[in-house]
Amino acid sequence: MEIIQSRQNALIKERIKLQQKKYRQKTGLFLVEGLRLVEEALAAGSLAEVFVDESAGDTDRGLKLLQQSGQRAVACYQVKREILRALAETESPQGMVGVARQTRVDLTALPLEHGLLLILDGIQDPGNLGTIWRTAWGAGVDGIFCLPGTVDPYNSKTVRATMGGIFHVPVLAGPEITWSMLRHWCAERDYQLVAGDLGARKKHYEVAFRERVALVIGNEAQGLLTVPVADLDERVKIPLQKGAESLNAAVACGILLYEVIRQRRQ
């Protein structure tokens, strides 16, 4: 394991830049903090490098991770605690920060095993996106599409909120992911396009979800931004008590996903 003593080390300076979106996009890399996420990155074959302080090998779990990283030719570096804190965006990165490769998924190669997709139209809060991603993993979603205006999927807060889901559910984002393209792609594959909408007439459990469903989740404050209502097959609302304005976007997404699953299991 190589030892790095200075924050002015060229590699450290480059990896700190990954806290910025433009460098994540340029390099195709992103940071993962803490033992759990580094383990998930390693298991997924996405881990490129790992930086640890002197405490990383104090537990059997941490020691095992370092051994497995070395066996898989992952570059391992021991650094001072202050260097690790500079790499991390949390106060307690558990003695470990990894550098992972972003997963590039070709639309033609997207596995459609469960017939369930998410289309995110302008989700802005990274914590919401991460929670949606985590929920999608649990629900068996085949892929997540991020339309323009959606927060960067590799934002550090998003990554942490996925709790490892980032390595299990492919995400497709970028300027090439447009609504017109997605609408055509879904129509070719007979996906039912359903959006949550407070102004909808039907409740979410009153709609018959088809064998293939693409759920559209809009912006937290403004709802659908780029998706025209006329393009949808269905709009549904989740009933609320009088006086309650709305649900958190991630919570609403989870309710809709599991209604699809409930109907399929009947």
C-alpha cells in the first residue's frame, strides 16, 4: 500500500476535484465515502482506488476490504486523517474514501427484466434522488432516466442516500436523454407512461397498471417540467388528508412503485 503524506500530492489534488460536477463528468469517476459504499463499489467491480487512514484496518471488516481490494488490483493509499477529511464531504467518512467508475449504460443494452422504469423530470434535491434510487433497487426497477434539469446522479449527497443502490440500478442521464427520445423508445416497447399528479382525477390504486410501466416523477415544487401531460397514458394522485398539500417526491415515488408491485402480485 502506497503512503501519501501531503495534501499537495498530485493525485490527492485531482481526487478532491471530484467534489465538482464538471470533473466527475470529465473523468467518469466519483467519490464514495465509508465502508458500506466502498464495499458495494468493490463488489460491483466499480472501485478504482481507495484511500484510508490508519484506522481502516482496525476492524476485521475493514481489513478484509483492504485485502480484497489488493487482490482485485484496486490501488490502495494510506493517507493522513486530515487528507481523508479533505477528500470526504462528510465529517465522519469511517476512515475510508473510494474512487469509483461511473457506469455507462447503452440504451440498447439496458436489461428490461422486470418491466419497471423510472423517469425523473427535474428532481432537484440530491437526497430525494438518492432515496428514489435506493427505493428503486428494493422494488426491482430496471433503470432510471434523468431528464434535463435533474440533479447530477453522482452528487455526493445522492451517492450516500442511495445506500448502495447506485451500484445496482443503472441510471441514464445527460443531454441525449430527452423526453421526445424516451417517449418514442417507451412506445416501441409498449411501456405504459404513468405520472403522479396532484391534479389527476384517478387515485393511484384505481389505475390498472400494465405489464410494462414507466413511472414519471416530477419536480418537487412544480411537478412535470418537460413532460407534456398529453403524452401520458395515465395520471394518478395519492389521496391526502385535508390540509396536506403534497408528499415528498421520494415518498410518492415509493408509494407508486409498490402499488405497481401489489397489483402484479394479486
